[in-house]
Amino acid sequence: MKNNRYSIFFIGFVLLTLSACVTTKYNRPEVKSDNLYRDSKTTDSTTIATLPWR
């Protein structure tokens, strides 16, 4: 009975230890981020710096 209990605990410990090694490191896919919107300006010409302070 004692050997059976130890073997169950050992198998459970091994399964818990190996479950942490299942996944691989996440690699972010390359995404094309330019020209997502058709008629958009690349630089914004309106800024708060052009507003008068009064």
C-alpha cells in the first residue's frame, strides 16, 4: 500500500513538472503596419501649438 501511494505521488509530481514545459516561447508575428488606411495623411498638420493662448 505504501509503495502504491509513493508511485502515485511520484507520477503526479512528474506530470506537474512536465506540464510546465509544454508550451514554447511566444514569437510575435511580423505585421505590415504602413498603408493601413487609404487616404490618410502621414503627418498631422494641426497641432495645439498653432492655437493662440488667448
